[in-house]
Amino acid sequence: MDPAIGRRRIPWNEIDFFRWPGLKLLEAENGVSRVELGVENHHRGGGGSPRHVNGGIVSYMFDALLGAAVESTWDEGVIGQVTITLNVQFVDAVEAESRIEGTARVLRRGGGLVFGEGQIFDERGRLGATCTGVYKLFRSKQEARPS
């Protein structure tokens, strides 16, 4: 298991922000994450079809997905993170009967910023959207002071 997730007070899959839409963390380790969404009727409505997942839900999933990849790179001094930018590109309608899955990875980490990218696939494994994001890490005050 990823050490950053072990430092959380509440496990990722028990946090209401992720549970409320139905997101489930499958993997988060060494800068790579996988998240799935069990698609329900309230997730639908994008692209003018009842089979398409709404773009807002896809964007919400990306923030969680990239955030989990970033969190999996935390070292001992990191106490939190926030999203600075999240750029979503819709490649195709995300169509699903019951679930979609996303993957993300950290591209670069330095100077308190972490850059990542992700992809979300429909049930048939077809790419529906891509995303890039930048996250800011927060360190404990003790850790942030120069030596």
C-alpha cells in the first residue's frame, strides 16, 4: 500500500467527497493511480444521450484521479495539496452502462508543484477524455523553514 495513503486520517474510499459521486480508488502508488466510477442515472445527461456520462462528472473524477496520483508521491514533510489547474479535453462521449475507469500519473514534481496527466475510458476501453493538472503541495511549518 502507498505510504501517503497510510498517513491519511481517513482512508480515501471513506472520504465523503469521493464517496458521494461513487468514486472508488483502485490503486495509488509511486505517482500512478486508478479510479473507477460506478455509473448511475444521476451521472448521465452529457452529449444529449442517456448513455453518456456528464462532462462535469468526468471533470470531478479527473480531479480525484490526478489528486490521488499526486498524493501517492508525498514525502514525510507534505501535509496537504490543492489543485492549481485542471485542463480537460473531451476526445469522445464517455458512454457507459455501469462503470468507467481512469488512470493518472505524475509527470514531474519540483519546487512545491506537481504536474500530472490522466485518461478516462468507457466500458469498452475507448478513450473518452484526457486531462492535465498542476497541484501545489503544502509542507508543515517546521519542514518549510530553511535549515
